[in-house]
Amino acid sequence: MWQDIKNIYHLFQSITANTIYAAPSRGMTIIGVTGTDGKTTTSSMIYHILQTAGLKTALISTVGAIIDGKTYDIGFHVTTPDSFAIQSYIRKAKKAGVKYLVIETTSIGLHQNRVFGIPFNLAVLTNITNEHLDYHKNYQKYVKAKTRLFQIAKAAILNIDDKSFSLITSHIQNKKIITYGLEKNAGINPDIFPFRTNLIGAFNQYNALAAIAVAKELNIEDSIITKALLSFIPPTGREEVVYDKEFKIIIDFAHTPGAFEVVLPEIKKLTKGKPALPAGRLIHIFGSAGQRDKYKRP
């Protein structure tokens, strides 16, 4: 109840920000990416493909805002900035002649109306597993918050293999839906669009398929998509190998149960044995911040 009242305040903030910055997102092609895991990698992949295609593109994500080749720090552990900051970045992009904008969009950012007034052309979902339940209270409300992005976008790009698929589609009506996944029932799958990347794991195949679906929808040539995926380097802190001598050290942003379930088995395959560690030995160090979403701790 209290949060709903606060969100009315956030809505007025967004309306004010849109007015001050003269609704800069109008006339741009906006791609919003949401999900529990893989948002930053998928957003960065889409950005890289569009840049490779020669399209002037900007990116606003957890790792920063990239506008006209310059990276802006958006703050520690911030994915979707507040409405004034996000409109300011979009205004910078508009002045730089950017035509395409990729925005990593969180459930809390959506629920708090931070992206109100932004005319999303495409909305992309990576997956939805347990996260932010300290804020949303339960999985159904978490899904519903993310659904807002698909309700305002012109078309939805959804992971048909994810358990959230039926829940999301039940909330969006009369909307173009493009599906992707590893199975043959997906509109975009590895059989329809064979590709290679230098990333590990099936979870990154999903990220790549989501990026492919966006690029196809924007009429990017297949050869450009294939080339871009092969040359893509993940953002800082995503599968980042920082040491590889007598043992290997990898830093990754994974911090949810769902992410651990898919990332750790793939990392385990890389433990072929080093002088300091026997084959198959994996040491995993992770943190769980304060009282935030204590439900995921077990």
C-alpha cells in the first residue's frame, strides 16, 4: 500500500523529467531488456550487433551508459536509473544523433514508473527466477511487475523455455510475440539460426538467441549478426577471467539461485586440473547483501 502511494510520486517525477528534457526518446527505436539473469549480457550483445551493423546506438545498463563512444557511470549496483537521470542520458543520446537505444530495465524500475513515457518498440525477456522478493513479496507480483514492459512495448520477445512464459503471455493481449529458445517450438532457435560465440554455457545461448531475435526484428542481415556474436566480448564482471596460471579465477555477477544453477555446472567443466588444484575442484565465493531478499538465501 505504502509503495503504491510512493509510486504515484515516482510517476509525477517521470512526467516532470519527460517535460524538462522534452521527451527525448520520441523518434528513437527503443529496446528494453528485462529478466532476472542475463539482462546486462543480452543488452550488451544487442548493442554490439547494432553497432556492428553501423547503426548509431546507445546503451543504458548496469555497467553504465554508453553514448557516442563515451561511458558514463550510473552509480553502484544501479540498473535502471531514476527518471531524471535516465531522461538526461536519453537527451545526451538524442543530441549525439543516436537512433537506437537499448535499456536494461528492472522490475523495480518498472514498478516505480522510472521508464514512464519511453515508447519501447521491442521488449525482451531473458528469464524470471526468484529475486527481489523483499520488494515484490511473491513470484506472481514479481512477474506482473516485469509484464508492464511488454504491455507498453509494440512487440514482445520472450523465452518460450522459461517457466514465466505462460504467465507473461496471459497478461499481454493483442501484442506481437516473437519466441526464442533451444527447442524446436521456438520461433528463433539454433536450428533456424545457427551461431557461435566465445561464451560458455547454455544460458549464454539463450542470451544470444534473444539478441538474434531483436536483430532479426530490426532487419539486420544474418551475416552481420553472426559476425557480431563471434566478436562479442562480455561486459566487465561477466565471466571475466582475471587469473589463469596454476589455477583459474573467474569473476561473474551471478547472484541468484537460478543463476548459480546454470553457471556453476558450466564453470565446473573448465576445471581440468591445475598444479594448485585437483581436477574438478571448484571453489565458489559469493555474497548475499544485507536484508535484501532473504528468501533466496537458503
